[in-house]
Amino acid sequence: MMATHRADAPGGRHPATPGGRYLRATAINDRADEPHGDAVRDVCSRAFASVVQLRFRPDTPLLAIACSVRAAAHRHPALAVRVREAEMLIREALGEQVPTGGITPDQAVAVHVLLFASLVDELALTDDELDELIADAEAV
């Protein structure tokens, strides 16, 4: 189930930055221009870490993580998600020391955005929950 889009969503906080709005649009399968820059990378990284920690625990078996990554890669084959790198980024977000030095910043952002949307879908977050998650990532 995907978060539903309501243009007139009442109350709560909403994404306020270009990166936050891009993440929200991606999560609800809407079109948005892709922003660039360090600020976008930071918001994407923090939002990714938050959704990973909602979806998985540090002791989650690697097989469960791999299944989520493969499902995301299968849904978006044109993006050519590197499964191993995506698994490493999830494990890193869970606090594990893993080798991520070979992952470029652009690859990391692509994985963060794609898996953020996929994990939001797996968790069946509401619009308000999605907005709060992104707004928290923007606020840091």
C-alpha cells in the first residue's frame, strides 16, 4: 500500500525543502524535479536512516533486508539498483560497521531515495506519518 496523496492534508508538518518535497513526491509516486546538492543529500540520508530504523531492527536477518532491497530493485529495474550496495547502506543505517567506501555520493542518494519510497510503501505510512518523517529529517 502506498501513502495516499492529499493536497489539502490538514495539520501536521510538511516537507519544506526541495529535497524533502522530492522525497515525498517519489514516495507517493508523483513527478518532481530532482534537486541536487549537499543539503539534498543530507535530507535524503537522514530520512533514509529514519525509515530503515522504522522497518528493521539491528538484529534483522540479512535475508529480510535482502528481500526488501530486491523488491525495490524489481519495482524499478531502469534505475539499476546495486543490491549489495543497498544492503550495505541499510546495515550502516542500523549502526553496523560495513564497507561503504566504494559507494559514490550519487549512488548513495539514488539508493536512499529509491529505498526510502519502497520502505514507506512496505510500512504503509499515512500521509501525515510520511510528512513527519521527512520534516524530522529536514529539521536536523
